Amino acid sequence: MLTWLIAAPALAALVVAFLPKDRKELYLPVGILLSFVPLAVAGVVFFEFQGGEAAFQFAERVAWYQPWGIEWNVGIDGISLGMIVLTTILFPISLAASTAINHRVKEFVVSVLFLEAGLIGTFLALDLFLFFVFFEAILIPMYFIIGIWGSERRIYAAVKFFIYTAFGSALMFAGIIALAFLHAEQTGAPSFAYQDLLGLDLGVVDERLLFAAFGLAFAIKVPMFPLHTWLPDAHVEAPTAGSVLLAGVMLKLGTYGLLRFNLGLFPEASVDAVPIMATLAVIGIVYGAVVAIVQPDLKKLVAYSSVSHLGFIVLGTFALTSAGLQGAVIQNVNHGLTTGALFLLVGMIYERRHTKNIADFGGLWKVMPIYSGMFLFAAFASIGLPGLNGFVGEFLVLVGTYASLPGFAIVAASGVVLAAIYMLWAYERVFTGIPDKPENQALSDMSGREIAIMVPLVALILVLGMYPQVLLEKTEASTEAVLDRIEAVTDYEVPAPGRLTDLYIAGGDG
Amino acid sequence: MIFAQVLVMPDVSWLAIAPEIALGLGAAIVLLVEVQFLPPIKRLGGLVAAILAVAFGFSLWQWFRVDDLLSSTDNAEFIAGFLPFGQMVVLDHASVLARLALLLVAALGIGAGWQLFERLGRRGAEALALVLLATSGFMLMASSVHLMMMFLGLEVGSIALYVLAGITRGRATSDEAAIKYFLLGSVASAIFVYGVALVFAGTGELSLLGARSFLSGTVVTRPAVLLIGLAMLVVGLAFKISAAPFHSWAPDVYQGAPAGIVGYMAAAAKIGGFAALIRVLHTGFPSMLDEWAPLIAGIATLSMVLGGIFALVQDDVRRLLAYSGVAHAGFILTGMVGGGVGAPDVWFYLAVYTIQLVGAFGVVSVIAGGTAGPTPIASFAGLGKRQPMLAVSFAILLLGMAGIPLTSGFVAKFGVFQTAWQAGFEWLVVVAVLASVVGFAFYLRVIVAMYMQDGDGTSPEPASPSRTVIALTATATIVLGLLPAPLLDLAANAIPL
């Protein structure tokens, strides 16, 4: 099942690649249509997934090259489930939002579909070698997406993106090799399987070095302050679909990796690293928000808001409490939905006006009421208005953090206030007032296609805001298992109200 | 006649060098046919393909013969079959694998640069014969366990390559490349020979097996002479594989020599050089691993760092590939620091890299029109639009060389890294992974040019053999990246004696 989930987009990419040259109009529709296949498979996986179980489900393990201990080892648990669903939802949407791509459409669709295969593979891979293969391979399609279909400074942004992230993962690669040989030393045979590596006895020094090697790779991906400088460039230059997928899914590889591998494989070092990680996360939250306030460019504003929101996810992860982890997992999905929606909306206005400068707009709600409404909705979701999804995630993170790191939680809460400032101020400048600029007076409102693209996102934002249990009940067992393991192998104990067993925190309404 | 004898009466000794004999005779036949019948170059190409196929067949036969020998219980038969010709050469899986790789590279190299052979006119036959001779020389080098034999092979191969570098007579750049290659190559050969002499002085043996048994039975109290000799052998061979700091010839030769042949030249010299290096170090001096492993690690570090940094600032694709070749030499050397256990990984890397190298130079040769002359990165601008298939293949080959996952290059890099890690050279692996990132940067520059910049230039259509080779090598890069197990299993046999 999971193998097919990875293979489906790759096969779709091949189908599109072999479409005849003279049927250019087919590329995008066929790509969109085929991208529903992984969505359908993911839907089946989601509904068949057993909520109460912490173990990996739908697992498949086949040797890839026996002597090196490399396996095709995939499986899904509560931590990756949400990401898979998010990924498969965002891809058809991003493709459907790419009608403005008018040159080399075939290559574009092929790149996007390969990117989907790689991303799904990264979330499902349980063999570290396999994980790294996917983790690194997705750089190529994204590199092309930014570099070929981006705006003016696209080449600079693409290369910066590629080198930055490749540099980050280089040391992780050395770390992966080290893990396999530690396994060989302790059991006789090398193994890259996550399940096997959990049993390793690492020793303090090795564990800290490995934590640092993995942590650096993921911190660049997230990106955490001060490693975030590639992000604004990549986002601003990328085409709309690229930004949506970058913010919606690719950044989550960082937070997912920290949760899955750093917390999972290096519990002792994770506990020791809490002060550092939490400090960087909080700096990211405040810094990202403050910088977002002063951005003159709408897309850059959303990009910096991502730095801030992802800070929350990292903070929740390293709060090491039930609510914090739950919040991190669900906020991964939430941020993908809301930021995806925001980038799509920015892309729509850019297609009309060919500018993203906040100063070029004003009074749009008179000319584009539907668009303005959608934007307000997405902005509220991003700010964390109760009843919408952003609230659930950030609230859980803050509650969870308060239990273990109260000081950090208090500072981080300012991020929510700052989010309201940058979002609403930008909204005021773009949408309110009278449309005094002549270019803005004749803008057409959202088309049926554009509304259709936004509807699924809006619906999910509402569903996860009103009834987050849909997802939380499936993730709970896995996040609890992470904490159980940390408490079992280290001296660390989650402070009193931090575990679900201490106090049940109902998700949605707090 | 000799063919027939070998075929009817499989004399073990002759079989051990049958591929070399086939190539040597083949070279003579090519030249004679050329003089006698003045056939069109296409016919000669067919003839050369047949000769290579015969040699390939012999090599396959050798492979199975080695299997037989290894399962044989008769000790005398084993020795006679394994170390024929008075223990001058060895018939083991490693040597056969080297032959297979060299033959493959020769076939692919001729195909990739086919335009050059067509342009050379009547002298195309000479070039073809030289390729055959060079191949036989490097084969001999890879299968020798005797230092004199090794030197002989080295010279046969190298001299043929010097001539090939200058085959487009009259072009100043080509002449310059040939002279440079010849002069520096001769110095390297001289150093090698001096090393042979010092090793002889230190051990009283020219045979590598003799040296090994001498060292295992004797405590060398004053090893200075031996160590210097060994280091000189390494330096001489490091020149052939263009490892830093003995790489200064490579960029000029890669740039000056006719584009159609550079891929083959670089690949064959690398295979022969590495085969000999493993043979010398592992077969001859396994007991001195602790002495030579740091030397190899040092050369590897220098190669990866210098190769990577210099490749970053090149504007000519050929020079870029030359410096990247220096870096690759470093990566491959990384796999040798653990001694013989790393040989399979070294072989896998060599096979994968040389295939990519030949394919990549096939593309360069198409752009350069088969001859010498500059090939600036700018001349690749817009290739993605003009010739999508060529550009996709080149991109795959470059990504493969960069070692991006899902290409064979990644598996190869992983192989040598894990060997080095296992051998306790963790620091070298860390240097190597960081050097790989530098590699991404310069390979990407070419891809940027092809796909993200608009070019106004035109580029010639590839000849059909070139197109086939380029497509084949690109496909192999992907297939071996997804399913490396068969080739890895094959290479796993290739631990030299």
C-alpha cells in the first residue's frame, strides 16, 4: 500500500513525461487528474489507520542491499499520518493553481509529481538510508521549480536553497553511517532501520554529536533562527506552487525530522538540548514575527511568518510534554494548510497585478470581495483565531510548553500577538480604504477555478479548527510513545500536568 | 592460429592474457586492413567493435575460469591457473573485473567520440588502434603482480594515450596537451621506476607476492628505503589517476586533447591506475597498512579539497570535469584507507564514475564538434530547450557525478564512505561529505546554464553512436542508482589476492 503511495506520483510523472509533444494542453490536466491517485490512496490509509496504536502500520520491509543492511523499509504512524494527508492534498491544489505557468509546462508537471513522490517517501521511510535518499533527492525537482519557473533572481535563490540544504544534510549523512556502524558493533550487522536503531546504546558523546549532525540538517530545513536566510529568497523567487509546497510540506521535513529522529533516536541528548532548542525556537518566533511586520512585500511577509510559526512547532516538540508534541504534530498540518492558502492567494493577486508590494494595493475589498473574504479567513487562521485550525495547534503548544518551560511559553505567546499585528496591518493596507490606484480598480474577483482551489483548504481549516480530534485521536498514541520512551531511557520526567495521564486536554475549545 | 589454439585447447596460461593478445592483434589487424583496403571509417568501427567483443568474451571466460579455480582442490592446478607466467600476472576476479571495465569504457569511449574518428579521416584507423593498444596496456597493468610487468603495462597504456592526446596534429592546443601529458607522464613513470628500484633494495623482490612474504617473515628494522620506495610507487600511480597534488596536467590535457577521446583517456587511466594502486598496496604491502593508509588519506583529502575548490572557479566545462576528476580520485582513494576490504567499493565507484565520465565527455564532444577547442559553460546555455534529450542525459550524468541520491554516484559514494568509516577514518568521511557539497555547487553551474539561462548559440546534432552511448550511460546512472545490488555483488568478488 505505502509503496504504491510513493510510486503513484512517480509513475504519474512518467506518464506525463511521455505525453505527445503536440498536445501541450493536456499536460496540466493529466497531471492534476493523476495527482488524485495518491490522494485517494492516502485517504484509504487515513481511514484504515488504527488510532490507538503506537506502532508503525502498513509497514513493509524488503532488503535492498543485504551486506550493507539497507532496506526498503516504510511504515506510517501518528506522526507521519497527518503529513501524508497534507502532502497529497496540497499537490493537486498546487498543480491546479499553476495555470499561469506558460513555458515548459511538461517539465513543470513532471518536476512537481516527482517532488510529491520524494516527499511522501521521506515521510514514510523508516530506513535511514532510504530516508536520506528521499530527503536529498527532493532537492532536485524543487531546485528546478525555483530555478526555471521562478521570478527575476530565481537562479540565485535556487542555488542558495540547494547548497544551503545540501550542506546541512551532509553531516547527517555521516551521522547515518555512524549509526549503522554502531549497530554493527553492538549486534554484528549494520542496520539503518529506525526500529533497530532504537535499541542502540549510544554513549553520551556519540549521542550528542549525532544529535548535532541530525539537528543541523533539520534546523536548516525548518528553518530555525539563525539558519533561515535561504527561506525568504527561495519563497519570494519561487512560483506559487513552489512556495506552497515549500512552506506547506518541505519545511515540515525539518520539524518532522526533529520529532521523529532527534527525539526518537537521541532521547538523552534531546533532553539536554532542550534549553538550546527552545531558546532558538522562541527567538525564531519573535524574530520572524517582528521582521514580518516591516516587510513591504506580501510574499516575503508570509515567508517570515512561516519562520515564526515553525518556531512554535519546534518549541512544542522540545517542550517534551503531551500537549506540546500533539500541538507540534497538528500544527505541522495546520501551518501547511493556512500558509498554503496564503501563498495561493498572494499568487492570485500577483497574476493579476504582477506585483506583491503591499504599497501598490489598497481598498481591494471594494473590487474583489470574495478574494478579500478568503484572505481574511486565511489570515485569521494564521493568526490563530479560536475556531480555526491555527488556534488549536498554537494553543496546544503553549499549554504544553507552559507545563515544562513556563518562561518560554510566556515569551512565545507574544508571537500570537505579533502575528495579529503583521497580518492585520498588512490586511488593512491591502484591502481596506478606497481603491485609489487606477490599476486596482479594474481587478477581477476570483474565478470559479480559483474558488474551487481554495474551498478544500478552507473546509479543512474549519474542520481542524472545530473538531481537531479527527487528527488528534490518531496521533495521540504515537506522541505518547515518544514521551514514554524518553522517560524510560533517561532520568527526565515530564513535569506534573504535562502528560495526558495527568490531565486530559481536549483539543478544540481548550 | 593462436586464437584457434586457445579456443580448442584452453591452456590456462594463455587464457590469462587472452584479452590482451586479442587487442594487440586486433590493433595490428586494424592498421593492416586500413592500409590494404582503405575501408570507410564505419567499417573499421565495426571491426573494432568485433575485436572488443572477442576480448570481452575472453574476459567473461576468465571470470568463470576463476570461479572454477577457486573451487578447485588441486593446489598445483590452482597456482598454475592463478599465477601463470612465472607469477608475473594474476588471474583473479579483480583483474578480470578491470578488463571488463576497460573494455566497456573503450567501447563506450569510441562510440561517444565517434565524430572525432570520422573527422580524422584516414588517420581514424590509427586512433582506433591506439585505443586498443592503450586498453591492452592498462589491462596488463591491472593484472600484474610483478612490478616490472606493471611498469610495462603502464608504459604501453600511457604512451598510447600521449599519442592520442595529440592525434589532431596541427592544432596547437592539442600538441601542447600531448607534450605536457608526455613530459609530466614521463616524470611520473620515472618516479615509479625509481620506487620499484627502492622497493627492490628494501625487500630484494620485484614480485609483489615475494615482497609480501618477505615482509611477513622479516622484521624490517630500518624501513626508510622501503617506505620511500613505496611512497614513490604511490606518487607515480597518483599521477595516473590525477590525484592532488599530482594533478596539474589534467586540466590542460582534458582541455587541449580532442574532446572525442578525452573521456576514454581519463577513464582508462583511472581504471588502470587504481587497479595497480590497489594491487601494489594490498597485494604487496598489506602488512604496512598503518604506514600507507595515512598517506592515502592525505592524498585523498588534498584531492577532494583542491579538486572541489578549483572546479568551482572554472569557466570551461572540460577543465571543470578535469578538476572534478581530481576530486573523484580523492573520493575513490577514501575507499582504500581500509586496505583490501575496500576494494569492492573502489571498483563499484570506478565502474560507475568512468561510465559517467565517458558519457559526459560524449556530450562535451558533441558541443565541441569532436575536436579540441574551448567549451565554455556559456556554450551550454539553453541546451535544455535546443536539445532536450541531450540536456536531460547530461544533467543526469552530472547529478550522478555529484552523487545525488537515486543515481549510481550516490551508492558509490556511500560505499567508499562506509568503508573508510569502518576503517576508523571518521574524519576523512566528514571531509568527504563536505567536499561532496562543494561538488553539488560546480555541477549545478552547468545545469543552471542548460536549463535556466537562454542561449542563442546552436549546437551540432550528435552522431548516432554518440547519442546511443550518451543515452546508455545516463540510463545506467539511474538504473544502478535504483538497483545497485547486481553490480555490487559482482564487485564484492573483486578483492585482489
